[in-house]
Amino acid sequence: MTIQRVLFTIFFLSTLSAKNGSVTGIVHDKSDNSPLIGSNVIIENTFMGGATDLKGRYTITNIPPGNYELT
């Protein structure tokens, strides 16, 4: 395999993975606006999700393109 073919393969694979996205947000209590720590945020009908940190923030990465609902 030539070096050009190896570089092209690496470049091609990296562009495929670059098409995935992420979602971030903050979960807080409706009544007093305090952060909800350790809450699970799930992308419905998938196995993807995350938990909130001490400030109520979450990030879910490597999400394929599309429309999703969070719970």
C-alpha cells in the first residue's frame, strides 16, 4: 500500500467521524432554578445519554445527524 493511499484512508475515516455532533445543556429545578445534580438525560429511542454534573450541565457526544427528542 502506498503512502498516499494510507493518508487518503486516514483522511476519509476522519471525515466520516466528523459528521457526528453533540448536544449540551443545563437541567435545573423549575421552582427555584437550582441545578439538578446527577439527572439522566436520554436521547429517546437510542442507547445514548449522559448525567448532569454538580452545576446541572450535561454533554452527549458522537450523535449521528438527525432529529431527536431528549428526556
